Amino acid sequence: MQQTPDQQVHNLIRGAGKARGERGRAKMDIVESKQISEPIKSEAQISHLALDIGGSLIKLVYFSTNNDSSSSSSSSSSSSSSKDSVAVSSGNEGRPVLEGKLHFAKFETAKINDCIDFIRSKQLRLSGFQKHGAPAGEKCTIKKATGGGAYKYADLFKEKLGICLDKEDEMDCLVAGSNFLLKAVHTEAFAYIDGQKEFVQIDHDDLYPYMLVNIGSGVSMIKVDGPGKFERVSGTNVGGGTFWGLGRLLTKCKSFDELLELSHRGNNRVIDMLVGDIYGGMDYTKIGLSSTTIASSFGKAISDNKELEDYKPEDISRSLLRMISNNIGQISYLNALRFGLKRIFFAGFFIRGHAYTMDTIAVAVHFWSKGEAKAMFLKHEGFLGALGSFMSYEKHGFLNLKVHQLVQQSPVDASRGEDKIHDPPNGELNENQSIDCSICLS
Ligand SMILES: Nc1ncnc2c1ncn2[C@@H]1O[C@H](COP(=O)(O)OP(=O)(O)OP(=O)(O)O)[C@@H](O)[C@H]1O
Ligand SMILES: CC(C)(CO)[C@@H](O)C(=O)NCCC(=O)O
């Protein structure tokens, strides 16, 4: 009988373990590159899959081995494998170490069948762990999953893919994903200042406490005090779902990216009521408001005597984006102030690496904090929950993950003021989102 790629590697690994007199599962251990030796070659790939099924989007993180020697880590001492073969080395105490990448993909939750087809096409459902005590003949592989959809769609995944979703708490996963990225990926965090991205070096000894603001469909504000130590201190229902929902109704846009794209060309002053509109063109200096400050989002629509059709969709989009980003920036700052936090990391797919969104949030935080607090953003903004879900394989002792810093690619072209991110239609994100790493299997 022909074996799946995953089975081939698992068998290979079992064989390698036996040859060294090992039994069953290995313990968790830190994989140091100097411990990697004796490369073993296989023509197989292996994948661990973790999901975050949110109100708007499903995010996937999965590991696959390199099938190209050129992509194996330069920090590893494992010798290169031939093309189409997998570099499998033995780590500490002969435990198998696989060189590869963490890949990222996303799908609209409303199109969950596309996600199911993707998982099927990549054979991602095959790798995993059999459920203990499952009746003979009942094939069910366990996958880590978080987000509300891990509950809502559990039956669908079981029925269509034979996958049992092992649920992990959403806030736990967001925090685990954020801590992991901030520590392991040195080009992860950046500030957005005057239209430029500036990478922020994270001091591992001075990371906590910080505020994490995850802007998904709704918004969660989490005070993070350490690994696994956090409190969700606030949230708001005016989030990414509000922008996309209202924007779709008001502009007839067919996709989120189209709505975002429109905002590039729009002018919010056509619809927003500015301080100057109220004060006859003057600043209100006494309370620190310039004439161009928005006094009331969408306020001009009261008196313009116009119908919706009379406004340009691009102006509506810009006004809406500004209103929501500004509001989130302000609430985040107020919560940071409650706890004396100076650093606020913004994540979630609402941001979408979009210049105007980041600029508005950063300016709001700067303005309200009088420069005391700093807004920062994350390269893998929308994948915190999915990464945290992936990390829980490690937490439960199934694998040990080590990121290779040297081959981590630059996330964005910092010279570009306006980033346009176009994902391929099949949900997989571009190469520079993937993270080179190795995993030590248990
Ligand atoms: N292609 C897209 N389709 C729909 N929304 C998108 C898309 N790209 C970005 N977004 C924005 O990202 C938001 C979803 O972000 P994210 O995936 O982080 O949250 P979620 O997990 O779906 O939501 P929640 O955590 O509240 O359940 C959407 O509400 C929308 O504003
Ligand atoms: C309900 C969740 C946590 C689901 O991800 C998210 O959408 C959210 O944080 N909403 C905001 C809810 C509130 O605190 O008002």
C-alpha cells in the first residue's frame, strides 16, 4: 500500500528513534542547532496544522519540511538535502529534527468550504494525532483550533475531513502567538511614523507589560504581563466587522480589499465635519484642536442635503476607516493609561498592513498620550491566534519549535508609504510571510 508523505516521514522517524534505542515520545527540549547532526534524507513532507476560526476569517498555520536544500536554515549544521527531499536530522538524544517553514493561509469564514478544500488538497488533515479511545474504524485526527468557529464548525470539520478540533482558548492563543512572534522573529514589530515603517528591536528582558489590541471582527484589549499571564481588560464591538459591514452597505464594494483600496483615493473631509467647519475656518487653540481635526465623523451628511448616491464611495470609505481606526486608537490608549502601559501592539486582520489605518491609529495614540505611549504593529498581524494554537502542540509536548532568525525575510518594503497586499486567491500567503524554522518531534 502506498504511504502518504506524512506516514513516510513518521515511519522514517520511528526507525531513526529505534536505531538509537529510544522509546515512544521524546520529552520537550530546546533544539540547539549545534546538536543537529547525521542528516537523514526522505522524499517526504510533514505538516502540523493549527486553526483560528474567527467571525470574519479562518486563519491556518502549518509546518512543512523543506524540499529544497537552498531553503534550509543557515544557522543549522545539517547538511543540505537534494531537491525534493526533506532534511531530517537527529536532534538532542537522537530526537528527529525537521527543517522547514511555518506557512500561513487565510479564508473568509463565510467561504469555509474553500478552507476545507485547501486542507484536503494539501493533505493537511492526514498529519496529526489519533484520538485516544476512538472506536476502531473511526478515523479522526486531532488538530488544534481556536476562535469561536472551533466550537461552531466542529461537526463540519469532523464530517468533511475527519478532523476533531481540539479547542484552545482564544485569548490564551492570542497572547501566546504575540509573545512568540515578539521574541522569535526579530523583524516582527514596527512603528509607523510619518508614513514610514520603523522596525522596533524587542528587548526580551523588557517586553512586559504591554497592551495587545487585537482588531478582528470585534476588538479585544489585553494587558500582557508575561508568558501566559494576561488579562483582557477591555474590548469594543466597533471593529473590523463594523468597517467591512457598514462599508459594504454604504459603498456596494464586493470585497474588503476593494473597500480598503477605495479609501486610498478618498477625501474624508467631504463627509466629516471638521473643527474648522464649526469655527469658521479657525483652530480651537484653547483646547488644542486645529481647524482640520475631525469634530464629528460623517457630520457633514446632516446638513449637506445629499443622498447616499451623491457621495463618492471612496470618500465614504476613507471617512469610515478613519472613524473606526481613530476610535480604536483612542480606546486603546485610555486602557493603556489605566494600567500605566506605554507600549501598545496592534494586531488583527483589520489592519491589513494598510498605511492609512496604521497612520490613523498611531496618530490617535500619539495625540491622546501627548507622545507618551507608542503604537506598534506586527508583521504577522492576523495570525496571532492561529500561531498560539500551533504553539499549543508544543505546550502539550508534541513538538518543539525553533525559529531560524538568519533566514527570516524582511516583511515589507519600508520605503513604501502605501502597502497594497494582494493575496493569491487560494488563501495561501506570499513567501515572505512564512517563517523558517525547525521542529523537534516528540
Ligand atoms: N479578505 C477579507 N475578508 C473579510 N475581512 C477582511 C479581509 N481582510 C481583512 N479583513 C478585516 O479583518 C477582520 C477580521 O480580522 P481577524 O481575522 O483578525 O478577526 P476574526 O478572527 O475573524 O474576528 P473575531 O476574532 O472577532 O472572531 C474583518 O472584520 C475585516 O475588517
Ligand atoms: C467576541 C470576540 C472575542 C471573538 O473573537 C471578539 O469579536 C471581540 O473581542 N469582540 C468585542 C466584544 C466586546 O468586548 O465588546
